[in-house]
Amino acid sequence: MSRNLSLVGRASEGPAVRLVEVDKWYGHFQVLHGVSLDVPRGSRVVICGPSGSGKSTLIRCVNRLEAHQRGLISVNGVELTEQTGRIDRIRGDVGMVFQHFNLFPHLTVLENCTLAQRWVRKRPRQEAEAIAMAFLERVKIPEKSGSYPGQLSGGQQQRVAIARALCMNPSIMLFDEPTSALDPEMVKEVLDTMVRLADDGMTMICVTHEMGFARQVASEVVFMDEGKIIERNAPDTLFSSPSHERTKRFLSNLLH
């Protein structure tokens, strides 16, 4: 692939995220097969599919938590390569929320939200704490700033994880099954937080089985199976009249 694709537009040009013919292997096992996807700025893309279909691997490749072996990935016009400077630049634009929260248990909520700001962004403590409190307010959990993760419910911990990611001022948020580790009664509070982000125009790529959330906020729903994008469409169209038999079976099992 031509290296003149190393810069694909800039801030106001082109998609927020672009994947072109992306392949990924674990040893001899190919996880992603020629995946191509454009994510426009301000859009909310929901990726769904059966376990093992490559959904989480795909979004982990976007910020180089996983390295792809072939194809092109660009974020805000910067191609993702092995160069540390490019990886750091892209990670500065991309926030990520994981299935299992990944909070530091020995740090308070406020400390979890200021650590990266102070070490990576080099913000003074007072500024970092003010930013952290603003985002804790945004996810409606400021009263827990002095608590430790172990003192919070799962839903509260996930909202702290979202606030922590937002403190770094990302232009894109990745969500890797953010509600799958939660009890059912805690799911709504996390989804409500994500809906508010969507309403604010945040570019989002979300791996989830929460089809109600997809119907409410997604610009596009992408269905994956066996490392390939099988079908993609607006949520109303994909849910009401999927064109691929594999999509029909998956949605039938998921929605009924």
C-alpha cells in the first residue's frame, strides 16, 4: 500500500476514523479479514455480532492496543504505524472505556481521574482536579470523588471510567462492551451517560449487545461475523429488514 496514505486529511477533513482492508492475526489464526470502515466525525457507530467475531479486536486496533498486520488505520487524518510519536498522538485523541473498568483500586475516584492528566498532559494538580470534578459532575457522580473503586457499585465504577477518559479531552470515544460486566439494574445508568455523550456530538464507536441503545443513538450499526463486516446500515433499517441471512439469525436470537 502506498505510503502517501500516511496522512489522510486533517482535523476538519475526512472521517474521524478510517480503516482500509485491515487484517489481523494472532499467530496463525486470522481474526480480522479485510475490514474497511469509515466513521464520520460526530457519528455514533455501534458494532455488534457473536462472540469471537472480531469486534473488540477491531476497536482495540484503533488505538494500537492491538497491532494490525496489514491495511491502513487512520485517526483524525494520522495513519497508525509503529512509530511511537504517531501512536501517542492518536491515543491523545482517543478515549477508551473497557468492560471491566480498569480503575486503580488503591487510588480514590479523584486520583484515578487526575493521574493521566498530570503525568501525560502535565497539568498542575489544581487544574487537573477541577477538570476531573467537572467530568464527574457530567457523569453525575461528583459526591464519590473521595471514595475508592471498591466502595462503588459496578455502574458507578463504569461512570468513573468514562469520566476518567473524558478528562483527557478525546475527540473520539471507544467503548468495549461497557455494560456486559454489570448487573441489569446498573446498565441503565451507564447507558444514560453514553446517551448524553452522544447528544453532545461525541464521535463514538461502541461494541455492545444493547440494541435499545443502538436504536436510540447509533448513526450506523455494523454487524460482524468471523472477522468480517457482514452488513452495515442505519439502525431502523438493519433491525427491521436485514439483508444477510447471518444478520437475520443473530438479531432473531438477540431480540427475541
